[in-house]
Amino acid sequence: MSIPQPQVLLVEDEPAQREVLAYNLEAEGYAVRRAENGEEALLMISENAPDLVILDWMMPLMSGIEVCRQLKTRDETRAIPVIMLSARSEEVDTVRGLETGADDYVIKPYSLRELMARVRTQLRRTRPAAAGATLGFEDISLDPQTHRVSRNGEELKLGPTEYRLLLTLLERPGRVFSRDQLLDHVWGRDIYVDTRTVDVHIARLRRALGRHGGTDPIRTIRGTGYALG
């Protein structure tokens, strides 16, 4: 019952730099998607929100500052952490990047080791399970290191798919996931599964969570998907 890989969107218009960064991110165990410009990045994010965006400031078509501004003004993407990369080292530029909503600002040239440390720091906020932290919501607890799940102190037995579904929902309580987003997070982008399969496994997860009583913590959002709480 492996933890789904954190998904990182890398937005960089310089091909060589993009591939070096992607190689190092994948070596750290992240699933990396690549965008060459800001417009492509926004489209990719609208289709499948990543766990983290690494965003170059200077790009054609749309600057990284504008991409960041749009992400941080939309309810559905506001919580996605953004690390801004820029050769602009003046304090006024750093302040502008952070005031636009960037969660971190890294000046080029940078150390890859430092950048990877900053990536891990941001992902600990949005993907605590990937860092080994125990997840909880109301009386539900999930320990990603031992793969044990309990509710109100009673241990629950979950199948591998139900476990990954619960983990995904627990990492972002209150967030509404579409069926396609759950497919990407739980089954993977490269595997074709009918969206109705999500409903089947959500039903199984609900039965497991209700085995010892308690209210159903999973909300169904008609025509959209599911949320925890």
C-alpha cells in the first residue's frame, strides 16, 4: 500500500534547465510534469492540480508572476504551494514575488540541494503523509509508516485502493476531489480506469469507516466528486 507520489509541475521555458530539474526531482521520488510556458501551466493545473508548482519568473507568453497571481486568486488553486525561480536578485523583486503569493523565492544560480530541501519543506505542508506524519480527521487516524487505520480507537482493515483513497482525502480535508483527480492520485495517470470505479471504491471505504458506527465523514458533491468533511 504505497503512498502516491507527490506531483510536481515544473514550469521552465529553457529546455536544458527544465530537464536537469526534472531529473533531480524524479530522483527524489516525485512525479514530475513539465510545462514550457505560463499558459500551458495554467491549462495543466486546471486539468489536474499538482501538489507543488516550481515556476520560472521570466517566460514567454505569460510571466511566472502572472501565473502565480492567477493561481492565488482562485479558490481551487490557492492552496497549491509555489516556488518561484528567478535571476532577479534585487530585494524589491523578491518582495514582489512573495507579495504575489509565492510561498518561496529562489534566486538563480541556485544549489540543487538547497532547492530540493525547499521542495521538501513545502510538500510537508501539503503532503504530510509523504513525510511520514500521522494523518487525522475527527476520530479517524492513519499512520502511513505502519499503514494502520483506526476510527475511535478501533483498527480498520482496508484494501489497498481504499487505503490510498482515504490517505488522499485525509491529506486535504474539506477539499473537493473530482473523480478524475482521484483516479490520477490513487490509480495513476497512466492507468485507464472508468470513473465509475471511483464510486465503487468510495462505497467500500464508507462501509469500512462505518463498521464500528459513527457518521459518514465523506461528502458526495453531486456532479463533481467527493470530499472528506
